[in-house]
Amino acid sequence: MQIDWSEYSRVHAHRTNLVIHLFSVPLFVGSFISLLLYLANGDWVSGVIVVALCFVALALQALGHRLEHEDPRPFSSFLNFLRRWFTEQFLIFPVFLLSGRWWNQVSASKNGGAHES
């Protein structure tokens, strides 16, 4: 899979959205992994709690994207949403952060948004 960094950077240009992602992506990843572990151990109560945390992460990222000047591509289906959501959480954003692109985007952001090529 090839990542279109120009598109990703275009819809992740607002400094506040970038900071929200910095906290909400690990919240989602940790909650989702915890969910799998809790379900494997039959701990349904804890599973429900971490599902709620997964939705908190989703809601935070949705709020962050409302700050952006440009919207991401619309989802074509629920399956498309799931594929793109999980790919961003587990692959794209961690690479974006660890590669230094996140910091470059934050540094380039002025008054709410800037675009990196």
C-alpha cells in the first residue's frame, strides 16, 4: 500500500487537529488492543469500557477534523470507513509521527493550518 502523503498532510494541517491526533490515536490503539485482550479473557465489563474509549478517540478525531480547511475524501461505505480508520490508526499516523512529518506539519502550521508537500 502506498500512502499519499500530500493528501494526508492536506487534511491534517491544523495544529490543534495534529495535537488531538497525537493523543487520540494512541488512545484508540491502546483501547482496541485492550478490548481484544479483555474479550479473550471473558472480561466483558472492561471490554465495554474500552469500547467507549475507542468511540471517545473517534469523536476527538472527528472534532479535530472539523478545524481543518479541507475535508478528507468521503467514505464510500462502512467497510471503506473501517479499512481507512484502522489503517490510519495502526499504520499511517504512527509512520507520520515517527518519520518526523507530524513535527514538520506542526512547525509549518500558522494560524490553524499549513500544507506540507
